[in-house]
Amino acid sequence: MKRPPVKFFVIAGLIVLLAAWNHFRESDQRQLLVAEGFVVSAELESSPAILISESRQQLAVLYPDGFVRTAFGEVASVAVDIQLNKQLEPVNRQLVITLKGGTSTEWRVHFKDDQQLEQAKNTLDSLIFN
């Protein structure tokens, strides 16, 4: 049996290193957010992560190179956007958080399946709009 080429192991190693580096950068951003007084009461399984602070009535979207956050009252809408491939199968599931104000600011957050997407939308709807 033929051994895989060395290039395969080099590329696989680079992917693992980049994933670890990205994880540590996101962890650093989480610590900065908490240091600024954000109290995490819930985290939604998404990419990038959505953090919720019920005590401060805020939500934050956590990126490896920073974060954005806003008060619940600044959210205009939370919508689902599912993109389909040619076979009409879902390939990209996003939650679109639109903020109030003069500029149309949207945060797009990805989910791996429909159940997580709907659960996240229901969670945000119940916290923000009730």
C-alpha cells in the first residue's frame, strides 16, 4: 500500500495549527469582553459565537479578531436566512441580526443545522422582543 505524500501531512498540520490559533484568539476576545463587564448568561452554538448577558440586557458576537455587542433594545429584527444548493438542500444556515439606527447594520451568524438555527432564533426572540 502506498503511503500518503508528505504534502498531505504538512497541509493537515497547518490546518490544525490555524484552528488552534483561531481558538486562542477567540478565547482572548472573550476574556476582554468579560473584563469590560459583560456577564455571560448563555452562549449559542454558532460561528461566530453569540453570547447573551441577561443581567446587562446585551448580546455580543465574538470574532477571533474582536467582538461587537449591543443592547437588546437596539436590535430591530432577528431573521433566518437559509441558502440552498442546486438540489434545493440547505448549505448555508444563517441568523441575521439587524440593528436599529440610520445605518443598516447586520450581523450574520452561521449554524450547522436547522434545529440549532431555530432554537437560537427562538431564544433571541424571547429575550429581545418580550
